[in-house]
Amino acid sequence: MIVGIIGSGGREHAICNKIRESPKTSKIYCIPGNAGTSRIAENVDIKLDDFKLIKDFCLNNRIELLIVGPEQPLVDGIVDYFNDTKIKVFGPNKLASQLEGSKIFTKKICKKYKIPTANFRIFETLEDTINFLYTANYPTVIKADGLAAGKGVYICKSYEEGLIAAKEIFGGKFGSAKSILIEEFLVGEEMSYFILCDGKNYQFIGTAQDHKRVGEGDKGKNTGGMGCYSPSRLLSPELAEKINLKIIKPTLKAINELGSEYKGFLYIGLMVKNTDPYLVEFNVRMGDPECQTILPLLENDFIEVLISCCDGNLKKQVIKLNNKKSICIVLCAKGYPENYKKNTELKNLENLSLKHNEYLFHAGTKLENNKIIATGGRVLNFVSLSENFKNSRDDVIKLINDLNWDNGFFRKDIGHKVID
Ligand code: AMP
Ligand code: GLY
């Protein structure tokens, strides 16, 4: 089978690697991919918003399965755009993608279907927002409605902080804002829960906990994710049962009742308080770096799994995850998430020797004149699976130290809740 993968991050390199393991794969194209994917697939330089060019390329190159990694093309309707072709596109359609594309769409579903989530209010003017902020309890959480690349969420400790957030959002910092969401601050421990859906049925495909803050001890600025461990320490059969009954089933029913269906990965961001799950957010894709942490645990033929999602017969598959402990650490360029140097060379990469159960996924890299160049803030993802989290983390740290990239930094405390 000829497969296309859309995206250029560590998530897409991990997907590419898993697809390559399937004996059913004959060729992989990554649109646009990175230096890591260029070693195992053919990279194709097309912009992600150029749906016409992507479709023409897929048709001309007989791509049969197209996997969409990031949220933006899904929210923009890439799946619907391929409806007039026979190509199987793995991911949710435009309507269902609003679960990530609009926080207000999701909150309205939560209210109608009684899905546990933070209490919330929606405001349409700055004036109404300010009036509410005078009397609000702090901390309070203020969110822009649309996609904001992981930004657009403010945890405000005071009226003054709330005012800044409201002004920035209505001022257009995250695109033109017709409304704003203010929600109750939830106390608890976060967990990310992942499922695969085929439009009718779904199956569990792992849990993870990422570390969003740049500094050790979970301090400093928010980032796209500095590392992850899987499985989450919070998961129990009772908690899974509650997540299924109170969150997943009503959400999929809501999408069906809107005349649509959900196909693809669904990422359920939760706050767990006294063994009760509260929905924080949905993402309509795998997480990054959660994907790099979880996919190496998957024992199924990944092509078979994705095709059965596209064909609506996921029931035929039994998803099997091995029970090792997985840790992923992200190696970043110094200065990230603020200003950092771009286009520095990553030497020594080819000399790293990876053992069984160790993985290196590229994120912000490109290949130029046969040299690997760091282009992004999050540059490389190192993953190890073993019998316990401490061994996995020690393995990863050793690999990063062996690479010895002088422009890089990373968090040494990933997984501290399950290790230290
Ligand atoms: P979101 O983009 O909605 O996932 O929010 C980003 C992060 O902000 C989440 O992963 C949480 O750490 C935090 N957050 C969002 N909403 C809340 C809330 N209601 N209470 C506490 N923390 C929150
Ligand atoms: N790691 C968080 C995300 O992918 O949204």
C-alpha cells in the first residue's frame, strides 16, 4: 500500500516509523516531513493549506491511505475535501474537528449532554467580560475560542491578569474573536486518554502525561511539550469506565446527532480529581510528544488498524499495547520557547547507536547538503521503553548526553511523579 502522511513533527516521524513496520506498506510520502522521515520515506514539499496540490499529488502518486497528523488541516476540512476520491483519509471531518477547533462548540456539547467539565460562561463583548471579571473568583481560566497552537489559555490569579487576557483575546492576538470563554479553575492531576474511532465504534489506545512547562519542577513558560510518560499513573479500570460513560459515549453521540460521525484519533485531555474525570479539552489528533511515547508500545499492524477505522470496521481489531513503561524526552534549542538560534548543524547524530526499544524521532529538523540542520524549537525526541520508568529515563538521558549537542537543552525530570 502507498501511504501519505501530512505533517512535519516528531508525531509524524513516529507515525511514519510505525507505518514502515507494516509488511503491507510499499511506499511512504511525507508532506512535508523532516530530516528523520527523509531517511525512511520520500518528503514532498507542499504547503499544508494547499489542499488542491495535496490532492493532485495523492492522485498522481496512487496514494491509498492519507494520514493527517496536525489539527489545522483537519479543522480546515481536508477530510471533506477528499470526499470525491477513493483515497482513505484518516482523521475526523470538518464538523467533528470543531471538538478542537472551537472550545465553545465543545462546551455547548458538554452542557447539553451533561459531560463533566469546568463550569463556564461565554461572553461576546469586552464590556460584559470586564463586568464579570469584577466579581469572579480567582484563579479563573480565560480562553480564546479557536485554534491557538497551545497558547490562548490564561490561568488568571487576579482581576488585573484577567483584564490583560480579555484585552489580548478581543484585541485579536489569536485571530478575530467574536467570543471568549471564562471557566472555573479545576484542581487535580492531568491525564491524557487516547482512543481510535471508526464512526460507530472506538477503542482505547493508551494514556500519557506530558510536561508542558519549560523548566524542571514544572516551572516557567508553557511549551508545546517537553516530554512525556506512558501509561499515566492515574489509570484504573474504574476511571476508564467513568471516562467511557460520562465523556466519550455522550460526545460521540452528540456528533452523530449533529448528522455526522467521528473517525480518527481522539485525544481526551482530563483533570482527575478524587478519581473523577473532568474534560479539559479535546484534540482531534494524536498529541505531540504523546504520540512518540505511545506508538512504540503498539503491537498491532498499524496499517490494518487505520484502514479498519477508515472502513468503519474497527471492531475486527483488538488493539494491543505492550506493558512496558515509555518515556520520551524532547531535546530543544537553547532559548525555546522564546527566541532561539535556528539553522545550527546537528553533528554526531549518525554515530548514535540505538538499542532495541530505543527510538529517535526528529521534530524541527531538515536535511541540507547531506547535513542535518535544527530548524525548530523542539528538535529531537528520544524515547525508551523498559520494565520501569527510571530505566527508560536513564536510557534516554544517556542517549542525549552521547549526542552532546552544544545548542540543546532538555528536562531531566520527565516522569518525576512516577520516578522521584
Ligand atoms: P487547553 O488548551 O484547554 O488544554 O488548556 C491548556 C492547559 O491549561 C491544560 O492542559 C491545563 O493545564 C490548563 N487548563 C485549561 N483549562 C483549565 C481549567 N479549567 N482548570 C485548570 N487548568 C486548566
Ligand atoms: N502535547 C500536547 C498536545 O499535543 O496538544
